[in-house]
Amino acid sequence: MNWTDAISGALLLLGALSCLMGAIGVITFPDVAARLQAATKPQTLGLLLVLAGAALRLPLQDAASLVVVALFQLLTSPVLAQLVGRSAYRSDSVRHETLVIDELGERIDQEQQE
């Protein structure tokens, strides 16, 4: 066993663990905002770690295609989280007492006053 096998295995295990923790968070967190946090950040990190672990085991030209997958994930995950979060907020699925700062509520109030 060489060092790339060990590093690849460690990255794959860490990525799988991060995805598992994100999935547990989605199941156990109380509201949409918290679940959205668990669904995006650990899942994205987990996928990037899995892709890095897989890239170490692949030839260079095949590993380069994994960069496209990583970029697609990094571009779509925040956009999707923003859209789902706004939709959940507007449909009153967010527990407002758990919000520390409510910038969207202030903006909606300003738009309604105009």
C-alpha cells in the first residue's frame, strides 16, 4: 500500500462521514433553516472530499472531469439553498424566534410599505 492509497482512503472516509453527519442533521434539526444548513454545507464538503479521494486514484485526464462536478456543486448548492430558504420564509415554515438577524423580514416590510 502506498501513500496515495492511504490519503485517498482517508479522504473518502472523511467525505462519507461528512455526508452522514449532514443527513443526520437533516433528519434531526427542528426547522427548515437549520435543515437547509445541514443539507448544503456538510454535503458539499463531503462530496468534495469524495471527489478528491477518487481523483487520487484516477488517471489525470479522468480526474480533471471531476473538477467540473465539483464546480457544478459549488455553483448550484448556494443558489438552491437561497431559493428554498426564501420560499420557506415566505410560506412561514421558518421559526422566527430562532432567527438572530431577520434581514429578509425587514426587506419584505419595506417593500410592503412602499
